Amino acid sequence: MNRCTSIATFLGAIANARVRIGVVLFLAAATASTVTHAAEPLTLPAIMQLAEQHNPGLQASRDQVDVARGTRRTAQAYPNPELDIGTGPSRVRQVRGQTGQNRIIGLSQPIDYPQTRAMRIQGAEAGIDVAEAGLQGARINLLTQVKLAFYDVLRRQDEMRIAQENFDLLGDVRDRVRLRVTIGESPRYELVKAEAELLEAAKNLESAVIRVDQAKDALRNLIGPALPENFEVAGKLQIDTPIPPLEELRREVMARSPDIAQSQARENQAAARLQLERRLRIPQVTVHGVYEEDPDIRSWRLGMSLPLPLWNRREGPIAEATAQLAQSQSLVAQQQLVLLRDLETIYSSYLISGRQVDAFEAGLLKEAEAALKVAEAAYRFGERGILDYLDALRVYRAVRQDFLAARYDLQAAIVQIERLRATDLSREQNQ
């Protein structure tokens, strides 16, 4: 019996030491966090605004639009004329011939056919549509990632708060158990068990703090140095956002998705290129005007040059453009299938997460809390042991964490549906 008591005392001392170390580390981190986090907490609209202004990937998409507009200016330009100027001495071999300077001036102008020019410009304008649709898609995807990362920070903060509450509660339980063990009302193993549970709670609290920091790092990586390292967020989940029925979502996604718009713009671009390649089979005429002056004669000549399409009739470029058009049409159909499949998957997740949240709110949370209160009262009156109370406490903590996970999953599904609907994610309610 004395040996068991010594072992229990030794284990309790180790548990006390490790708990004190964990608490000291946590309090030190919390104190440093309080000192450095003096800035005003950032809301979701403010963070999304920073992301739109400073994300390098989004800026690259904007630059791509500028590139496409420059391509259109190139397509709108007319071919330049070509000026030929020459001079030199003339020496005649005939009797009575004049010796002196000769001069020649020539001007050539390639003729830009109106239909060829129209097809070239049409392809360039389709390229602008491709770049603008890509910019819209990049912006929506970025804001979606920012929202998910922001809500993940809120979730991790709630988990840290639950871990802190559980740590404080187990600390009170440990103190009560120690008192009861001291006065002889409870056996020594109950204190060992309470110390072990408190140590586990301290570990969970430290892990929760680390997960908060990791979630903030993930959010900062989407924005860059514009978001300070030590920042705080303020907001709440928007799980009450109304979502239309699935059939209405299908029509909306097909009509508004930037991915489909980009694929269709690429199809238009490929069609314009095919028409351009066919137009280029017509030889381009170049008009020439020449003025020539010799010592004894002056002459004017007008003419034109016309390449003969005998060996190269552009079969290769036309075949390439035809294949690209067929490929772009297939990609449009494939993009539609992918979006509808993603929509159905995300909508199923939305329904499942919604049912889980409703189940937690309808009774699971209250039942777990009621079971904890009953177990606590039974332990206080000596009807149940410490193990029953700690089990009820673990169940209550697990239910709360599952409830947080279900709420985040529901919010994530809503955000993903908004992405597919191509809604303006920057128009958020004040968080």
C-alpha cells in the first residue's frame, strides 16, 4: 500500500511539473501576443481589399489584360508603306550622250483587305475577352481562398477558446479533487487522473494556439507583406446565407461562370483565327509607284506585285486552326461538365453540413451539456466517481468541437457555391 502511494505521489509530482511548464509556456506566448497585437482587428472586407490590391497573382492577370489590349492595337494597325531612294553617276558610251547623276524614288504600299483586317481584329478582341474572363476567374478564386482562410482563423480561435475553457475547468476540478484527497474523502488515484487530464488539456491548449498561428500564416500567404505578421481578425460565420435550389444553381452557373466565359472566348478566338487563315490564302497585292530621273530622261511607273500561291496555299496553318477550333469546342463542353459535377458535389456537402448543424443546435449540444451537469452533480454528492465526470467532460468538449467543424464545413460549402455562381465576393456584410 505504501509503495502504491509513493508511485501515485511520484506520478502526481511529474504531472504537476509538466502542467506548470505548459501553463508557463502558454502564458508567455499569450503575453507576447497581447503586447504585439495592438493593432485594430481586421474584418473580412478589409482583408479582401488588401488581397485585391497586393496579391501578385491577381496583378499578373491584370497585366495579361493589358497584353491582350496591346495585341488588339497591333491588329488594328495598317501596314506601313515602303520608300526606296537611290542615286548615282551615269556614264554613257554613245556619242552625244549626257553624263551626270541619276535618281530613283519608289513607294510601295501593301493593300490590307477589309475582310482580312476584320478577322484579325476579331481574333484580338476575343483574346481580350479571354484575358478579362481569366482576370475575373482569378479574382473570384483568390477571394474564395481568402474567405476560407479567414473563416479558418475564426474556427481555430473558437477551438482555442474551448481549449482554454476546458483547461480552466479541469484546473478547478483538479483543485477540488486535491482537497477531497487531502481530507480523505477520495482515493489518491482520482488526483492522479485529474492531473493527467489537466496535462492533456494543457497540451490541447498549446496545440490550439499553434493552429491559430498556422491559420493566420496561411491567410497572410495569400496577401503578402501588406498584411502584418502580428494581426488579429474580427468577424463571424455567415452560415445563414440563402442558397437557391440545385436546378436554379445549374442555370446560374452556366450563365455566369468565368471559366465557361473564358472557354467560349477561346472558341471565338480560334474561329476568328481559322477565318483569318482562310482569308490569307488570297494573295496580298502591293502597289508600287516609281519616279526615275536620268541625265537625259525622266520617267514615271505605276505597278503592282502579286505573289502566286503555287507551292504554298496555307494548308498547314488552316489545318492547325481547324484543329484548335475543334479542341476549344470540346474544352467548352468539358468545362461545363466539370462545373456541374463540382456544383453537385459541393451542394451535397452543403446539405449534409446543414443537417449536422441543425442536429447540433436542435439537441446534441444541450444533451451533452445536460449530461455534464448531471455527472458533475453526481460527483459532488459522491454518487459517481471522477472517471464518470471526466468522461462526460470529454464528451461535451468533443461535441462542441464537432459543432465548430460542422459550422465551418457549412460555411466552406456556401463560399464554394458563391465561387461557382461568380457572385461578387467583395460585397460582404460588415463582419
